[in-house]
Amino acid sequence: MRTPSFTFRARRMAAGLAWAGMLAAGTASAQQPYRGPLFDAHLHYNEEACDFRAACPYPVAEVLAMMQRAGVRAIIANSRTNEGSKVLAASGDATRAAGVTVVPFIRLYRNRADYSGWFADESIHTMVQQELAAGTVAGPYRGLGEFHLYESRNADGPVAAKLMKLAQARGLAVLAHVDDDAIDKLMAHAPQARLIWAHTGIGGAPVARVRELMKRYPLLIGELSYRPGLTEGNGRLSAEWRALFTEFPERFVVGSDTWVNGRWSQYEALMAEARQWLGDLPPATARRIGWDNAARLFGLRDPD
């Protein structure tokens, strides 16, 4: 009697191990990084990276090579000063060779002092109008920002209101580093503006609040660099964000936020991290967030 019983248990154990192996293989397969094209919807080529007069720690050829290795096929370029974005937009031969499309935005900052008072500074409004009139070598500007509002009440500043209305009238996207209360205020000035919420609230607005704003404003898009709680300690996508992306698959984009040179030194790793958590989503959703949503916003074709 022992032999049949032992054989039965052995077979059952073997079957269990085989099934566990299949599950593990399936889990590993489901967690492969996203391998499609990326649209970096939050990139700065600031004067720290290359001031175009003296030092240039990250020349155009080097940053484009990093993008190419990372599979980044398009970028929103917004820089302090705007010279950085214009240089990228003017590098047509180099960007074509790297397979990177530059979507230029007008940054509202001529220097760091502008960060804290632009929303009430009429000279910023004048500068934006001048930049729009001049355009870039690659064509017209497609958006305004990134701009910061460290207090949400400043979203009602006279220049903030003017620029939101200008963006709506001209069909320009806006990249705004603001809290959730400022989203309500900015959208009140221009309900049909296409607003990209930098970091989807870097202060960590609760997912329930993000969901509320997504439902309220159909043109609101969440950019995901630096977003607290997006991933768990192992780099995998958190359950609450996976649920949010499933509910709003066409409302989020990825970005690097190369605001300091340390982010440029980590650029390929940052894009690899995005690919890792995108791999936790169904392939169609990962593709939308990684590429399609931003590409559709600016009318870009799929890369070859």
C-alpha cells in the first residue's frame, strides 16, 4: 500500500511544481519591461547642461545619443533659457539621425528669479508673445511651460490668467508644476486648455483626488516623473496607480524632468525605470502611456 500512496503523492507534487513553474514563467513574462517607443513629455535642456557660451557638459550630440539608446523618439523641450529648446529644435540633421522629434515649448523663465513672480509679471507675457511670433527653426512653439506655482492662489495672478487664455485661444498645451487646488483655478480661466500636470502633483495628491480631477477635466493629462507612490519599493507599479491607468489609459504620459545635470547623468536609467513599471500594464495601455497619448496630443506619427 505504501508504494501506490508514495507514487500518487510524488505525481501530485510534480504536477504542483510544474504548475508553479508555469505560473512563475507567466508572471515573469507579464513583467517584462515595455519595449515600444517613448515620448519624453517633460525634458529640460537648461543652461546648466549647456549654456551655449562657455561650458557644455551635455552637448546636443550626447543628449541625443542618450535618447536614442533609451528608445526615446520624441520630447517636449522646455528650457531655461529658451535658447536650449531652440538649439534642440534647430538640430534637424542630428535629431533626424537619432530618430527624435522635438516639440518645443516656451519656458516662462529667463532666470531663476522668474520662478517666484512670473504669474504677475507683465514682461513675461510680453516675452511669450515675442517668442510665439518668432517661432523656432523647426516650426512654431506647441506649448507653454513648465511653470511653477508654489502657492495655489497665484494661479489667479493676472499673467497666469492671461497665459491660460492665450494657450486656449492658440491651441497650445500647458505644462504646469502645481498642486491640485491650482488645477481647478487654472482650468477656471481656460476650460478648454490642454493642461499637462507635471508630476501629477509632486506633493503627492491622493489618487482619489487625481481621479476626481481627471473626471472633472477631460483635457487634463498627468505627467508621471517624480510622482510619489507610483511604484512600490521593488520598482513595480502600485495597485492604486494600475487601477487609475486602467480607468484612464489615455490621460497619462511619461517624462524625465532633467531639471539638473544629475538627471542627465541618470537619463537612460530613468527611462529604464519607466519601461519597468509600464511593463506591469497590458501592452496596449503601456503603449498609450509610453508613446500614443503624447504623440496624439501633438499630431506625431508612429515612429518607423
